[in-house]
Amino acid sequence: MENKWIAIYYAVIEKLQQQGRPIGVFKSLHIKSYYVNGKGKHSAWQYHRHHIDEIKISGAHLKEMPEYKTGIAIIVDFAEHLLLHYIIVMANTTSPNHGMYVSIENCKDKIGVWEEYAIEGCKRFGIEFDDSWRENLTLPSFYKGLW
């Protein structure tokens, strides 16, 4: 059976590229070449490089591999990054899959913030939002009591 979330993920990546988001080799894709970056809401960087292969392998594992520097990435804004990681969580293809939790700062309800952005991103791209998405998160048990 085909995983619809994988297809959704690649469709969103394609739409982002069509909208002008730069794509290239991670180590050569410099945000400052395209955008003025700064920290915004929740002390998060406004723009991020996102490894496209994260749908297949967790970023936590990818960081330990030589492919981390040579893999294809796309520059996305914070909201788009949270949406892509919501889709990864829904695809249930990688573990761990809660890395975006760590990047949300200065708030008590990190999962709630992630969910707000995911809902808005789903509306923007015409994607269904699944209220049960949190069940797919690989958060360690000590985090689960926080949401």
C-alpha cells in the first residue's frame, strides 16, 4: 500500500520550489545568499535548510552521515519547516521524528505551536489535517506529559 503522506510531502516540496524556494546541495545552499535571516517568534530562525531525504531518514541520524553535507536541501521558512515535519510525522517513516519540538523555544506548549503552524500550512497547501497526528510523534515519555 502506498503511503499518501510521502506523495503529499514531495508535492509540497515541488510547490515550494515552484514558488521560488531555493534547492541545492546542503553544504552549498547558504540562506544568506537568498534571504536576510533573523530570529522571530519563539526565538526560531525565520529561514531553515531542510534536507529533502528527511522523509526517508530521521534528521537525527542524517546528521551523523556524510550525506548530511552532500544531500539535497530546500530553504524554507519556519512555518513551512513545521509543516514539512508534520507531514513526516504523519508518514511515520522515520524515528525519531520529533526534532522540530526542540527548535520551538520560549513557549510552554511546543506541540500546540507546532500544531497551529501545521494547521495553517495544511490550509495553505490544501492538505487534510489529522487531529491524531500527535500519536505518531516519537517524543520520549517524559515529554509526553508536557502536552
